[in-house]
Amino acid sequence: MEQPIEQFRAFNRAHTRFAAVLSPRYMDSDMGVAEARLLYEIAGRQPVLATALQEVLGLDAGYVSRAIKRFEDRGWIARERGEQDGRQRPIVLLPAGRAAFDALDDATRAHSGRQLESLGPGGGALLGHHLAAARALIEGGTGSWTIRTLRTGDMGAIASRQAIFYAEHYGWERPMELLLGDVTTGFLRDFQPGREQCWVAERGGEMLGSVMLADGGNGVAKLRLLYVEGHARGLGIGDALVRRCVAFAREAGYARLDLWTHTILASARRIYAAQGFELVDSAAHTLFGEPVMGETWSLDLSRDASPATP
């Protein structure tokens, strides 16, 4: 945990300098960064209560009250009488406040543009991609992820992320990485449109999970490499990815859908069982070093769809 802490602190130091938020006068205005952020929230949320501003920004109630009073004295805002509680006075932005906000927003946007341009061709887009993923991770949100099909570059990312995960959590290092490389390379090389597919769950441009369906021959499909990032578990992503596989296999006319997993991967096994897969074989192996129990699961697609399948 020590390394992520140091990385986080180092990023904060770099970001506060890069975004010019350390100056006592934010963007050459007469406000500090906290006051400027308050004005931003008022402009975007009005009418809004002071208590809501305190909550969303995590600021001291006394500071918020004083800042709002300064805005009021400048003629930027007005405080209306609450309909149900006279002590709750919604804040609304007046024309002078809108003009002050627009000027500050324009200055911030121009500064941001200059900073991103300084990163060189493609640098701004790359930073934006990673920041979107970081924001999604920080803010959470259980309903913001989506599932899409295969794109160029996905196979390399899938193999890389899973290799790191299995090495860190189970000690399955080079042998697992070789297996992942073989599976993903073979999938790309022999890809059969309409018979095979890969699905990726993502949020804010970050890959949260993936699964593949490959043609195993003789009317049998293979579910391969189901994976969900640790911080994205509990959102229903694994279940949704498996349901995509099952639905696709049925539509493509396969008679059976098979998969190979391990007893130690309890979360994945629960998903398979919930989707109607049955354990048909198990055997210990040493492909990844220490002995581990491998399992074969199968779903008979000739039967009616289970209640779990939409």
C-alpha cells in the first residue's frame, strides 16, 4: 500500500501546480480556489441550499456561510425564502454573478487548453482518457458502466491486465501469461464473425471486465477468460458478461457452451451456476506451478433458456 500512497501524493503535488490552484487568486480573480469552486457549484445547481454545498464540497459550514455572504454583498447571488422552512433559503445566481462565473469559466477553460497543448500531440487526449478512468474510480457509481464488443487493442489489454491480476493474487506468473497470450492471439488470428465475439465492460474509458466466446467445433462454443477488475466487483458486471455469452451462443446456433475454470475462483463459479452451467469434470493440474483444481462446466443450449437468461 505504501507505493500507491506515494504515487497519489506525488500526483497531487504535480496536479496542483499544473492546474494553477495554489495561487491565492484563482485565475487572476479576487477569489481563492475554494470560493471559485463554490461559485461553480452555485451556477450549476441553482437553486441550491448552503447545506448542499457544504456536503458536496466537504467544506466547513462557517467558511461556506462567509463566502456566500461575500457573494451576496457583491450582488452575485440572492437568497430566496424557503417554501416549507423559512430557515432554508435557496441560493440563486443573479446576472452579475452569472457574468462573474462566465468570465472565470472562460479563463479556466483557456488555461486548461494551453496546459493540455503543452503536452504535445496526443498528450491531452491521453491524459483525458486516464483522468476519466481515475474520476470514475474515485466517484464510484454502480450504474455508469456499459458493455461493448471487440475493438482494436482489446486483446493485448485483456491479456496484460489478467496476467498481472493472477500473478498478484494467485502467484500464477509466466505460465498463465503464456496461456493468456495464446488464447488472445488465437482468438484474433482465427476470429469468425457471427460465430465468435468478445465483450468488454467499461466505465469512463477504463476496462472493468471482459469475456470471450470462441468456436470449439462440433456445435460447441467455449466461454473464455471471464474477468472483472477487483474494484468493480459487486456491480453485476460478471453476470452481465456471461449472459451476453449465453445469449450469443444460442443465437449463433451452438448446442452447448463449455468453459474451464478453477475451484479457487469462487465468484466466477457462482456466476456460472446461476446461469445454468453444471460442473461436469474436475482434475488437479500443475500448469501454473503449485497443484490447483481445474473444473469443466457445461451449459446445454438445447434446453429452454433458464430464468436468469434474458
